[in-house]
Amino acid sequence: MALLLLALFAVGCGPARERPDLIFVTVDTLRADHLGAYGHAAARTPHVDALAQRGVIFQHATTPYPRTTPALATLLTGLWPHHHGARGAGIPLQNGRTLGQVLQPLGYVSVGISASRVAGRKEKLDQGFDVFVAKSELEHWRSRVVTAEALERTAEVPRSKPLFLWVHYMEPHWPYRPPAHLDPGPEADPCRRLMAARDSGELSRIAVIRNQGGVSEGAVEACKRLYDAEIENTDAAVGELLAGLERQGRLANGYVVFTADHGENFGESGSFYQHGENVHDASLRVPLIVAGPGVTRGVDHGAIRLEDVVPSVLGLLEVPGPERPVTDGVDLSARLRGTVARGPDSGPIAFGWSAKPDPRERTARTPRFKLVDRRMPDGTIRRELYNLENDPGETLDVSEQHPDVALRLARALDVWFEEVPEFDETADLDRDQRERLRALGYVD
């Protein structure tokens, strides 16, 4: 590795870099509504909240597909999963140029650190990175170990070279087991008992996810405490990362993008301690915070999607159009700079669909309304419209009260989904891929 770095950075004694550094921080399975910056009263996330205070907080950011590999591939390419080809957890990226590949010809040195077993080399998410450290190469997957590895690698990049860094943290993924010093104590015992029953084989993962016999619903508050404790641990690691990068001189003229691949269900739509089975906002809504030079601080109430991040970042970096890749996203850098409205009617329609094929759920969402289309096993279609302002839990169908909105979103969803192939994300997995998904609790 040292020889590789010497070869890559032999010109590191040249003039000071002109292009700003770019830092991507992603957290696995992180719900936006469990951060202090997003209004969670019980949150202990001072470092992420401080980042939000100096940047833009997007209230309605969404992922197109609530699984790690497809979502992160979308974040790095700006393409929808059916275009980049990583259509399920553990399925490799097949098409598109990653952000690292776009930035390399511009002089950037790209460093990637991933603590997820389904976000590494086998998934081809290392494309475009000069240095990439996968989960199997880390001493441990805990967040502070990930931060230490990231800072060690970035310290080796000459100051004269612009840096693109992507760090992916694994906490707070199920099972929720925070470090001992953050353990919430006996109040979390119901969740610990549930996880122990799953570990022993007394309960299957499906039994936990589907709350069979009511085994999961009584542990929700206890599991949320453990989940929040894991987020607290990751927040501390993010704080250490940003402080270390500042000492390295990487933040004075750099952009920081903080987001997640997807959220987590705590009983929403009947799914527990899981993500991907439905398109409820518990899984699809993600935090998105952007800070850096020229970014106007504040709250953005418009729509933004993970597929919009690449074109928007390239807009901030003022990369010329001919050097930008074709994406499914929209350049929203003007909103980041505060030169256009950030209201609830701004931004594109956000599309998404579930991993569970039976029934497959699809959605077309704006900040105010969300249409959910369920393709039932018997071939029938059930459509419901939710008013997210009044009903964030997505419990009341308001199609009759807003027929024009329902029709507009339904037409947009039908056009979008015409080119999306039907598939079962686990149908074509090899043995190694299945083992990785089993370790994550996606299959039994």
C-alpha cells in the first residue's frame, strides 16, 4: 500500500490544490428522525447537529431503494438501481461512472472506507478509488475504528492534491448492540431478549420482522434505545473524523455531504427492525446535510433524492457539463447556494420501490403527498395517497380528497415504472452473496 501511494502521489510536492476537497459520510440504516437536527428530542448527536448548523438540512431526502448496495450505488453514480444494475443487496454495480471516476481526471485522490459487507469490492463500489479499504480489511467494523482508518489513509494524501473521501459506517444496523459505555441499561432488556432469541434460533429472522405471535412489538421502545445508543457512538466517530480532517487542512475549503443509504422500520407497515419490505418513509426517508463554501445555511423543505447528489455536487464543484456523467438526478446546486426557493413545492418527484416482491410496493412522493402502489399477488393493484404533512405515519388514504394529486402522481409513477423490470433480489444470488445477506439478517 505504501509503495502504491508513493507511485500515485509522486507529484505531491506541486502547487497548492485549487479544487475543494469533498467528503462523503454515509451511515447505514440511519433514520432522519433519530437525529437531533431533525427534531429527535432523545438524540445525542452533537457533532452531526453541529454540521447541520453550518450547512443545509434537507427535510425530505429519499433513497430510491431501501437496501444498502443499490442505494449507495445510486449515491455514487446518480443512477437509479435499474440503470446502474445493483438491483439488490450484494449485487454488483454494472453500469455508470462513479463520482470517484469522474473526479480522478480532475486531479482528485479518492479514498474509500466501508464497514459494510455488501458495500465493497465484490459489489464494485470501489471503482474510482485510488485507495479502498473494505470491511474484511478493517480491524473492526465499529465506527471509531473506521474513523481511525480513514484518517490514517487521508494523512497519506499530499496536501497539494484535492481529496475525495467516502466513509461508510455500519452502525446502527440490526442487531443493535452499542458499546458498553453507551448501553442504556435494564430499560433495553426486552430488545436484548429478542435478539438473544434470534441468535439462538428460537426465533427466525422472519418471525422478528413480521412480529409473528406478537414477539416484536413489545420491544420497540427498548430497541429504539439501543438504536439511539449506536447512533450516539457513530456521531462521536463522525466528530472525530471531521476534527481530524480539519487538522489535516481538508475542511477549510471543503464540502461535507452527510447522508444514509436507507432508514429502519420500527413497526411501520407491520415491519420490525428491518428495511426494504415496504416503501414507508421509515425506510425511504434519509438524512441529508451539505456544508461547505458557498452553501447557504438553513432548512430545505423541497424534494431531493440520493440520485440528485452527484449532479448537485458536481454543480458545486463547477465541473463543466461535458465532463459530467449522464445521471437520473437533477443538479440542485442552486438550492444549495440559496439562489432559488427551498419550499415544499421545489424539486423533482421522488420514486422508490420495495425489495419484497410479494406484494411489490412502488411510490411517487413529494414533500407533501405520497402515492403508494401495491401490486398484490393476485394481480390487482391497490393505490393509496397520504398527506405527509398531516399524516407522517401514512395511515389515512386521502385519494378522494385530492383526486388531482393522486392522478398526477399515478401517471408519473406509471411512466417511470414502465422501464423498471420485475425481479426478486435474492433469486440469482450465489452462495457467497447469500451468506453475506444472511449475516445482515436479510435472509434466513
